[in-house]
Amino acid sequence: MSHADRIERLRARFEDKKIDSFLVTSAENRAYFSGFRGTAGYLWITPTDALLGTDSRYTEQAGAQAPDYTVVRITSGLEWIEEAAASSGSRRVGIEDGDMSVSMFNSLKERFGKRDPVPELIPTGSMATQLRAVKEPAELAVMQRAIDLADGAMEAVGARLRPGMTEREVAWDMERTMRELGADGLSFETIVASGPNGAKAHHHPTDRKLEVGDGVVVDMGALYDGYCSDITRTFVLGEASEQFRKVYDTVLAAQETAAATARAGMTGGEIDGLARAVIVDAGYGDSFGHSLGHGIGIAVHELPGVGPKSDGAVEDGMVFSIEPGIYLTGWGGVRIEDLVVMENGKPRVLTHAHKRDLVEV
């Protein structure tokens, strides 16, 4: 699907929101609807026009990456938006209320207040981000490459874990290896949580040294051609204890149950419940406090939601994580995460790093 097609899909939603123009402020939607990947800029879309406003650092890049847009060089803050609204006769301007800052909202409202009639700023919720949820074949191909890079790094670095390494050293090894394999960057800051730190789902790597018997939770992702991957594996240094094997097997069973039994049309909450029931039945329900998963694409967290309160249906073409975990304060934790795409009514697992048998290194 071309960016021109994406623009038309967006315009088709104007009537439902009762807007006559739309201002895109989020970086992810800016890239999705235009192809422009600079770090500063806005899109102004009406039924007939598509403008991309950016500053002098990016005008040449914008012209090359976003040929479906007229590039406007920003020289005086928000004045160009005021002028675009006036020239297009806009009266109801859709905004990304989940992204726009209060400061920008107030500045636009003040500028528009000087016009007669005064254009209204209309919140559009997830109108634009919803269109990103179902991935096109070309997007899936790029995402698979990002996933393969993360898989490769996880396999390589996991095999190199040794007592005495620090969490920071493991994180750096993971990040360096992803880059060496071809990643453009990181999807997010790498998580390495060893021993009792594994009880913290989003632990920040420290100088703690890995010890024999430690579980090591590694959560990371590669960025490739604008798309993210996300994978978690849990290793153990030396021979796993009986408790560790029980916790690990429970998390793995929960994850594989969700991957095997989720179906298109189920809500994110229903899919979450498939895995959560396994963990609850094993007696660890209170130790699984986060959502089962999240959508992923240009952003590492996007639609669909896959948590206890997620009421949106998961459809074919949506990519999301399945990442149950058990976290026991003072002991540690286990999390296993794969990415899947809903395809022909059921999940197809995209992540292939080893997980079936507990990896003892």
C-alpha cells in the first residue's frame, strides 16, 4: 500500500469524526502516513491537500521521502498551521489528543482564536493509530527481518553468559551484537535482570555480577528500517533448581497455550485470559501483574492491546507480543516473549530463538 493510499484511508475517517482537516503530530503516524523519518515535523491533511511542515534541517530529506506531500519549511513556529487552516477554510481541525502537548494545544487555540470564524480543535483519539494495527505484507517482511536480528543476537549472547559478567556487560554485548548483525538501532533500552532482580519486570541493568544458579531475564529488540522487534528469554547459570524449573515450565505453558488457542475476533482481554488462567491454576496468579502483550510495529507499543481490560478485537494482520511472566520478590522471575501475527484466524509465531527447553549455560 502506498502512502497515497494510506492518506486516503485516513481521509475516509474524517466524516465519522466530523472534521475537515487533520494535524498529525506523533512521529510514528508522521512516518506511517508520509514515509518521512526525520525527527521533527507535522502533517496537515485535508480532503484535497497534504502538507509536511519541517525545519531547514529536514526539508531536503522530506522532499525525497514524502513525495506525496507538499513540503513547507517551518520558520516561525505554528504560524504555518494557522496559515494552512486559513487557506483551506478549515473549521474543524482533528488533532492527536493522545500526543499533542498542552502547550501546543493552548498555542494553537490562541492562534485560531484570532480567526473569524474560529476553527475548533477536535480530539480524534486513536483514529490514525488504528490504521497502523493491521500490517501490510511489506511491513511484515521488514518486521520479520527485525525479529530475525533480535533472534540472532539472543542466541549468540545467551550462549556467552558466564558467572562474573555484570548485567551492564550483558546488555552491551546484546546491543553490540544486534548492530553487528545489521540492526539500525534498538527498539528500546535492553533489560537484563539477574537473580533477585528478575522480580522487577522492567529492571534497569546494573553492575550486579551474574552468579551460579541465577536466572537471567533478557528483554530486547532490534530496530530495522523503521520497525521494531521485541523478544524476551530467561536463562539460568548452571543447573536449574526445582523451583526454577517449575516457574519456567508454568510461564512457557501459559505462553504456548495463548499462542495455540488465540483466534481472530477474540478481544485482547480474552487472549490475555488464555495465558493468565494457566498461571492462576499453578498458584502464581498474584505474581503476574502486567498485560500478556501489546501490538508492535513502527512503535514498540501500539495497537492492539492484549491485556485484561483490552476490549478491542484482534484481527488478521495484527502483530502482537505474547509475554507472560512470574515475578517473586527476593527470588527472581521468568518471562518468555514471542511476537506473533494473526494469520488465517490464528497466531503464527514470528520469533524463533530457543525456548522450549530451559537453557542452562
